[in-house]
Amino acid sequence: MKRIAVDMDEVIADPLKKFIELYHRDYGIGLDLVIEPGNEIHQQVPHHVKDKWLEYINEPGFFRDLEVIPGSVEALSLLQSKYDVYIVSAATEFRNSLIDKWDWLATHFPFIGWQNQVFCGKKIVDVDIMIDDRIKNFANFKGRPLLFTSPHNALITHYERVNNWQEVLDKLM
């Protein structure tokens, strides 16, 4: 069977929505869910609080209760019938995210066992297909990259793009 690596953040888990909720909680100001194409969320907030997202992301529990990206549970379940599916996340980038992500996967994707979870720093995996929102993870990748749409990558045009999980299924099933 061919192997697929699937990223977590902004692909199957939604940290952007949580950033927005925490920002609203702390500053009483709502952020528009439509982030300007090509920008990161920290580029959408006032300059004096632009690094607040780093505090949020380093809080214990930040990654534990993220919402699931619509369609991802069903899609990964279907993909497992045809592919070896691995969740590959740079979970070591933020110290507290490792346990949070482990627990989050157990809750939302219990059908993906621990043998198919790769928590790393740099995504140097030998798979046939990688689904990720960050093009830096495609550097030196020899397989088929699928760029999962997120506001920060909206202006990138030189990768095969998928906008949602139905499009992933249309391409791979």
C-alpha cells in the first residue's frame, strides 16, 4: 500500500479558530475569520500584541481541545482502506503540544494507532503523498505534495492544492 503523511494543524485540527477565541477573550476584540490571503494570523492583529500567539501556543492544553477540520475524520477513515495513513506533526516545536496532540488524536482519530503517529521537528518522512499546509515541509520531499489550503498559503500557486477533505478524496480515492 502507498503511504500518506497527514499534517495536524490547519489540516485536521483548527488552531486558527482557537487563536481568535483567545484573542477575543483577552482583548475583547473579535478578529475576522477571513485572514488576508498570504498572511499569518499574527499579521492580522495590532502590532503591540503580535507575539501573543506565541504565548497561546505554548500554554499547556492549547492543542488539546482544537476543533476538528470538517470532513477529516471521515476522509482519513476512508483513505485507510487504500493507503497506510500516518499523522505527521512537528509536535516537538512547542514543548506542551506533544501530549496535547497525542491526546487529541486519541479522542478524534482513535482508528489511527500510535504506530502511525509521527511526532517530530523536521518532517523527513519517506511516504508517497504528503498533505500539509506548510510548503517548508515539502523541501526535499520526493513524493506527491498536496497543499492543504490555509490563509497563509493562499497565494502559493506552484503546488497541487486541496481546499477541503472532499477534494482530497476526489484526488486519491
